[in-house]
Amino acid sequence: MSEYDYDLVVIGGGSGGVRAARMASSFGARVAIIEDRYWGGTCVNVGCVPKKLYYYASSFSEEFEDARGYGWQCGDISFDWQTLKSNRRVEISRLNGIYQNILDGADVELIDGHGTILDPHTVEVDGVRRLSSEHLLIVTGARPFIPEIPGIEHVISSDEVFDMESLPGTMVIVGGGYIALEFAGIFNGLGVETHLVYRRDVLLRHFDETVREVITEEVARKGVRLSLNNNVESIDKLADGRLSVSTSLGEEIIADAVLYATGRVPNFDKLGLENVDLALTDKGIVQVDEYYRSSVPSIYALGDIIHTQELTPVALAEGMVLARHLFGGGCEPMNYDYIPTAVFSQPNTASVGLTEQQARKKLRSYKVYESNFLHMKNTLSGNKSRTYMKLLVEEGSDKVVGIHMVGEHAGEIIQGLAVAMKAGVTKAILDSTIGIHPTAAEEFVTMREPRG
């Protein structure tokens, strides 16, 4: 009989925690999982799922306009913010229930409450119940980071934006990463006068340099008012309830709402890390080995709190690796090569593999193939938005090492190409593949001449 109540106690009911708990239980482990906010974590509740639903909602306005060029007379259209909010809540509630049912069906004990680590094998829940376990897993995710400036109490983060009481007439979004970009597209598409303030000269830091230039141009073309090389210095609340936003370039923007999307930080609040002297990196994330073991041998961590790839599928994969490692007879460490990612900006952006700046550092020589064109759908609509595609190919091996796209359905297209990259696709194989005509995706197998 084990000296512990459980074999694994998971702190955090997000995607990675739920997957690790369910898989561990399937291998015969006694598992409990603790969640103090909502089952499904950030992705399901205030992240990728509701953002995608709001993205769909916002994209209809352009579809209605484009339809005119194809003979449709759409007439008067209107949008109701309350309907979107209400329907979203119903869908998220359904998904919360699915997560709980998955765990119940997997014989995992669900515990609602806040978990605090007392020692390497003990977690206390809300100060009233103690659980002992051979292994502890921290998968508490991240929360929005909002800097301290005068008037910051008047802003909202991505956690609150979905439930604003009313749709603002004018909105300021601060930031230039994927969260800021996605919300800029959403609110612009919903008819909000949208200002995006960013401290750099192009959007999407860490993405491919040409992709960054293209998406910055396209976002402005869509109507988002970009204020680059700029930052917010203070925010004042006016007598009528609106907000006056003062920037470092001397601008004053009057807005109904200000959204900060300036990054995320690990969610370690009242977690008790000081009780076990858990080692953190210089970036403030948990230091782990290839199997997610921390500096405390019985404590593991995964997901957003261990590295910069804050992607739900990554956390899911890590949860599976950990469960197999501890209870399933072992497995190979996770391979982080060629992880695809998409930004549901308008237009979409998606990538897999090396950026061009990474290729310069890692490869002796490489070739670049590019295509920039007006999508066939836009020829009759009058929509000026363009599609951009890019291939990076290592010279000598002919291996495709990077694929990037800005345009409609970029995420759907790159997902399939990511499979090919994992399989070691070469440029010659792409060239010999018959394209589906007429599609935008066929361009990836018809690019013949490298960039000079």
C-alpha cells in the first residue's frame, strides 16, 4: 500500500493538466486534479476558443461587402453584441461540461478549489483539505501582463474583453503580438473604430520578417488605425466615462475602451513555490528537464509556465509524454521541431519551421521562394487584400525548412504542410506534387524560381 493518497495530483484544469490526468489514470495511476477557476483553462474559456468564435462573428462584415461583387444585394445589416456574448457563454459552458465528463469517465477525482504546495508531496486545497501524492504536476498556465502606468486601472485585459457590457464605438488596443492583432481584427470587423498602439515598427515580433511586413500592411489596409513606434504613457477617465489615452508621440486618443495585450506571465499566485524552493529560470518560468521534472524531484511542470511556445496542442502533447513517462512504461522526450502555429488575424497568418532570420543563423545557405498575389475570390469583390506565401529551402539537401503564409485559411493550409515537413519534404517533392486548381494552396507546389 502506498504511503501517499495519490500517485499524481495535478494543479490546474487546463488542456495540459486534463490530458496528463486522464492519460495517467488510464495507465492505472490514482489521480486527482485541482482547479480554482474554470475547467478547460485559458484556451477554452478566455483564449483560443472564444477568440475564434468572435473572429468568425467579425469576418461576416467583410463577407457581406464582398458578396456585392458576386451579385448579392445584402440590404441593411446589423450586429447585436449581446447575442454573440450569450451564445458564446452557452458554448463555453458546454465545453466546460465536456472537460468534467472526460475526467469523471477516466476515474480522475475533480476538486474545485485553490491548490497550494506545502511540501514536495503535499498540496492544500483552500486551507481546509490536504492531499498527499507521490508526484505533483503544476500546470497553472499564464495570465495577462499589464504594466503599471498612470490610469492603468481603467483598462481591460483579454480575460475581460469577451464580456464587455456593450460594444465600444472606439477602442484602443495596446500591443503588437498575436493576441493584440487578433482582437484588432475582431473589433475592426465588428465595426469598432480600432486603434492599435505598438512600441515597434512592425507587428508580430519573432515571426518571419517578411510575414511581419506583409501583415502590418494588410491590417492597415483592413482599416485598423496603426500607431507604431509608440506607447501609451497615461490614461485618464473623462467626465462622460470615456478614456483619454496619451501616447509617447504626443497623441491623444479618446476611446470607450482600452485593451492591453502586452504579453502573459506564469500564474504562480499563492501556489506555494517558496515552500519547496523550486528553481525558476531568469525568465521567471519553471526550470525543467526533458521529461518536465523540476529541481524538486517529485514536482513536474508543463505548458505555458515552462517555455515560450504557449500553444494548447503543445501542452496536450507534453501531458501525454509526462503520463507515459511516469506511468506508461516510458517514452521518448517530446520533439519540438516543426510545430505549426497560426494567428487568426485578418487576414490569417500561419507558419511552420524556420523564419528567414533563423535560417540565416542556422544554415550555411538556403533559397527563398515567394508568391504575392490577389486571391481569386477578391477579383470580383474589389477586396484589395493580398495573399503572401514563402518557402525556405536548405541548399544541398533540398529540404524545406520553413513555410509561411498570410491570407485566407492560412491555418488550415499550413496544418497539412506541417505534416509534410515532419516527414522530411523536399522542394523537389513539392514541385512534383499536382496542385488542386483553382486554389490558393496550389501556389505552394508551383513556385519555381527562387528570390534573387
